[in-house]
Amino acid sequence: MSLIEVIEEIISQRKCTKCPLKESRKPLVIKPHPMSAIKAVVVTESPWQCVEDIEQLTSIANIYTFPYLYCLLSGNFRPRENANTYWTHTCKCYLKGTGPQERKKAIKICSEAYLQSEIEAVQPKLVVAVGNSALTYFARQTRDNRLQGKLTNVFLKQADGIFKNVKLGSANFSLAVVPHPSGKNRFWNKMPQGAVQAFKRIIKNIKEEIS
């Protein structure tokens, strides 16, 4: 399937039959233009609250997520116009107001329904997995031993470089795993030793992949 076909499938909610959010929410899709120059896929958890203004979501006004991704990609993060990146989520619908179990179920159903198709359609050189739900998906679906364990431990491994030759279906890509920028994330309260070095190496490798 082409990326536009996958996006249309997501919008139609064709594979959302068992999702607890289907009746009450609509998926968010960030359409890149053009689609021919995309080198990277960025996967974050979900839009937290309903914001219909896509321009706001894909600008510095989206604190903290957009500025964080902009820095990770060395200012070369363009998910909409003159796109070089496809930005998607483990759960396409916003999650504010959902309980932990409902949220967990929605993330699992949505990621397993669409993420592999999205990545196979793009065939990216690089995937950036942001947060625990993205790491959980890639660890489970790729069965790559390097991705097993807590996010902090997987993140710190990348002081020696991001993960090369990760395979998902027909796609083969480099994978960077980073913590989510949410202020609720305890990672930021007391960053582990070696975190700055890991971030520096990750940013360097990302730049090399998409330059």
C-alpha cells in the first residue's frame, strides 16, 4: 500500500472495530507534502487533547513535543510542508479523559493495526521511537533483543550509537529510542548518568541518517 492509502485507511477507522475510542473520537493524521522525500518516521504516543488546528500541532506552539523533536532532528524536522518526516502516533486518537486500562488497550490495538503499514509504505532510513509505548511496540513486533528492557536502559545503550538494521515486515531501518518529553515523565526529574552523552550520540546519528 502507498502512504496515502494507509492514511485513508486510518481516517476511515477501518481497522478500529475493537478500539474503545472508536465511537467517541476521530484519529489525527498529519499528512506530509510531498510524500516522495520522506526519510524518517517519528512515532510518539498520541495527541493528548483534541486540537483541530494541525498548524498549531506542527509548530513551536505544541509545547513540549514539537520543540523536542525539532532539537532531536537538529532543526530538520518537517512533518507537513516540504516534508522530510512522517509524524505518527502509537494511538491516533487523543487520550485525555481516558482511564489507564482503556488507554493501554487503545494504544495496543491502534499501533498493531496501522504502524507496520505506515512504516512499510514509507520505507524510511530512520525511525525515531519517542516514549515507552513506541518502544514497547517495536520491541514486541520486531523481537529485536536490543530493544528489550526498560526505556531508560535501552536509551542509554545508544551512547555507542542508535540501533542499526532493525526489521519490521518489509522495512529495514535505523532506530533511535528516546524518552517522552512530557513533564509527567520521571526521567526528567533526575536524569541517569550518561544521559547527556547518549543524547549527543543520538542527535549526531539522526543527523547522519537524514542529511
